[in-house]
Amino acid sequence: MIGTRRHEGPLPGVEQVFPPERTPEVLAQSDFVLLLLPVTPETTEIMDARCLAMMKPTAFLLNFGRGQLIVDADLVAAVRDRQIAGAVLDVFRQEPLPPEHPFWSTEGITVLPHIGGMHPTRDALVAALLVENLRRFLDDAPLTAVVDRAAGY
């Protein structure tokens, strides 16, 4: 497994982590391209016709990040033209996805009901983080998992 990340460095289960400028290389090598990105000015519509053309014709795009990461019409065209093998989408620009959206009728695109991230212990993890940060706040200690407003997430 390989990937790209704004901040290089090892990640558990990932063989190599590349900087964003090496995304074309990662796209060209990947059988499955998984998007787990936040929406920022740099990532909005990052998967457009140009990036989809870099993927293998046998590759699948999986989006569990945000719907705004993909140019919808470009993805539909890439799948219909068999430029890529298909896509599995769990997030969309508009939710619920309107019944007339071409994602529903494009062979090779699978639509999921935004079920990603539903880890069995998610609620307990979030509650523990809230309690820990409340304790830290009351103790005037640094918080954990803080949003970086400059980065946008």
C-alpha cells in the first residue's frame, strides 16, 4: 500500500508515503485509489479528468472523504468510457444524492449510503476524546486533536 500525504512520514500499514507532488506516480501505480481527504482549497475537485486519466484502466476510485473532492461529470465520463474500471462512492456533493444523478445509472459506479467511518466503537472514542479535552481545558493544558484553522481541517 502506498499513498500521498501533505506531511510525509511513516503511517501504520502503509509501505510508502509520498508528498502531494508525487500524486501522478501514485495514481499510475494504484489498483485502488482511496480518497480520505478533507475539503480545502487545494483538494476541492482534486480528482478531475486530468487525474482520472493518470489512473490505470483497471483501477477503481473509492471516495470515503468528501463529495467535493471529485468532479462528478469527469468521473462519470471516465467510467462510461472505460478509462477507469469503476468507482465506489460513499460521499457526495449533495446528500442525499438526488435520484436523477448519473452516479445511480452509470454502470461501474457503486453508490453507498454514506456509511463510511461507522466504526463499532466510534461513539466511545469520540466521547473519550471529549472528556479528555474537557479535562485538559479545565487544567489549562494543551488540547488534543485540535483543528488547524490555517490548514482547513
